[in-house]
Amino acid sequence: MAPTIEGAIPLTALDPDSSEHVSQQIANVLRAAILTGELAPGVQLPSQPQLATHYGVARETVKRALEVLRSERLIVTRQGSGSFVRLRRQPPDILEPAIAAALTRPHVTIDFAGVSAEKLRDALVHVLDAAHGGNHRPKSITMRLALPAEPRPTDTAAPRPAAMLPSDGATRHGVELIRRLSDLEPAMSVAVQVQALNTAPMSDLYILNRQEAMFGFNPARPQAGPGDPERRDDTVSTGGSIPLFHYIADSDVASHATQFVASAQSWFDATWNEATSGIDHR
């Protein structure tokens, strides 16, 4: 049986031979307890002194472990009360607050890969509209949007293969982003590039200022094909509002959040560089 804290909460022992930092191991134990329901939504976690005593580590080590879980939005900390497992019955919309924080920088970069840029567009417009006339406005926003492709003939006079280009809807998103943001902040420089994804996106990925990533799986539905109006084997994502997992890189290069952001950025950059066609809006 796993050791317990005050006889109530069983917590797996740490592995002394693991190459992972102790704080990451503690975060892994607590994450597993939360995701398996052993620590239910709303339950208070053991206090930092309790966890430090239980594992024989400094409170600063426990604090770093809890920061990992907060960055993953698994727990919330209330001043003077402690840390609690986040209630997940109604996932919060974290995109807009994250964008609001990102836009406090003078030069902002946003990378997006997914089904539709509508949610990103709406969040950007709402944040900038709310901050219109304020002091914290970026001087420039540079966006790269990797969106679904559609085949289009490259030369109607010759039987050449179709080029995979951003769909008409994706192209409109790029143009509309430029127009809406420029209307709100005429002095702000806005650049939007749109590339065609080679495969149908089944998830949404947002990367803000190369330091923060949000990722969510899109639901899928069967898509009818020409030979089978009822159903076909491949699927197309429906988009819409989906829960996002939130990661913020920190000074600990070995932390789960930092590694996720770095991995997500590497994937996006590689996907972007492999794209053969796109549209640049400025």
C-alpha cells in the first residue's frame, strides 16, 4: 500500500534512481492522483509543509512541483487556504486571458495550427478592443496560421497536379485579421501568413511569444465522400469550443511545461517549413 499523509491520501513513493528532478517526480505523483480521480475535483491537496515532510525535501522543491500543476491548470491556489484540484465540470476559456497577457509585450508572435482561426480572431479583436486607448498595446503582431488545405489547379491550360493551398475560408481569416486589427490599432504593424496543412488537423495548437502553448483535441465526425454519401473512413474535425491544456515555459528547462512548449514550437516550425505554399498578408 502506498504511504499516506495523515492516513488519508495515498501518494506513491519517489524513485531515488530516476533522472528526473525530485520536484518533477512529485508533480508526476500528484498529477496521476488527480487524473485517476484519487484526488477528486475540489479536494484540497496536502499543504506544502506536509508534502515536504512526507517526501523529505525542502518546501521550495514542493513549491516548484505545485507550479508545474498550476501551469497545467490541474490545481488552483487560494491565498491563505492552500491548493485545490481544479473543478473541471465547465472548462474555462483560457485563450482570451492568455492572449491578453501576451499582448502586453511590444512585439508579439502567435503561431496557430488547427481547423479554424475564428476563435483566435475573436479573442484578439475582443482583447484589443477592450484595451483600446490603453498604455499596454503591442507595436507589432506577427502571426503564422497553419490551416486546412484544399486542392486547386495550378494551371487550367495544362493537366498539372493540383497545388494544396489554404482554403478560401482560411484565406479570408488572414485578410479579416489584418483588417480588424488595423481598424482597432492603426499604428500597429500586423503581418499574417497562412500556410496549407498537408493533413487534416485533428487538434488546435496555439503558441504565444514562443513561451506559452495551448493544445486541445477537436471532436471528429465522419465525412461523406463522392462514392459514399453516408459515410467514409476518414474524418474531419468539427472545431468549435474545446478545452485547452495550458503550458507556460519557465526557467527550469527540465520542467514538463517548458519541455512541452519547446516540443510544440519545434513541431510547428518543422510543419511550417515543410509547407510548399501559402499566402502572406501585410
